[in-house]
Amino acid sequence: MAKTFKLQLVAPDRPSITEEVTAVILPGEVGEFGVLAQHMPLISTLKPGTLEVTKDGVKEFYFIAGGYAEVNPTSVIVLAEEYEKSETIDVERSVLSKKQSEEKLAAKAEGVDLLKEKHVLSRNNARLQTVEKAKAYKK
């Protein structure tokens, strides 16, 4: 039985990533799920969250802004709205954007698109959680 499988991470605004990995943990719409080689086939929607990739015993963390995952015994394809490696996330910008969204949601001001602000808040929370997971792993 093969111990690795191919991961493809694809987003419209970034170059795709293709690599051999030993495990991934994905932020499924109804909860996180892990994938190892020879996993049963499935398709899942993804919510904003952390994609955790294990390769050669080392973990890498990516923020993904939601999308879809196709899992097969020899591959996982992640079609993400957007992705960003944990090391490249601008924490200050995410904290500021999160705070602005929280203020707009609390004020419930006329003309504010509440659904959009909830989405922005969710994405920024997921970005910050990705950074925290990466920091915790490196300790």
C-alpha cells in the first residue's frame, strides 16, 4: 500500500501546487477531516479554514477561503477560492479587517451588507487561526 499520495491545491489567482504528501487535514463544511493514502473516494465542500499538509514528517499550513475537495485513493484535489501559506499571511491586516467587520456587524448600520461582513469576518478568523496553528506546531 502506498504511503504517499498526490495533493493538488488550485486557486484562480495563484499558481497551483502539486506535491507528494503523507497526510492532509481539510476544513470540511461540517467539520475537519483527515486523508491518508488509499482513502475512499469522496467530494466535500470546504469552509474557510486551515489546510494542514504533512510531507516528509513536516507540517505546512495554508489558509483556504473555502471551495471543494475531491478525494481519491491516490490523490486529493483542492479547488480553493483562495489560498495563502501561513508564513505569508499579513496578521496586522487580518486583525484590522476582522475588527472593522465586527464593528460593522455590531452597529447594523443601514447600507451595510451583513452577509458580506460575516463572510469577511469568517475568512479573517480562519487566517488568524491558521497562523496560530503554524506557530503552535513550530514550538
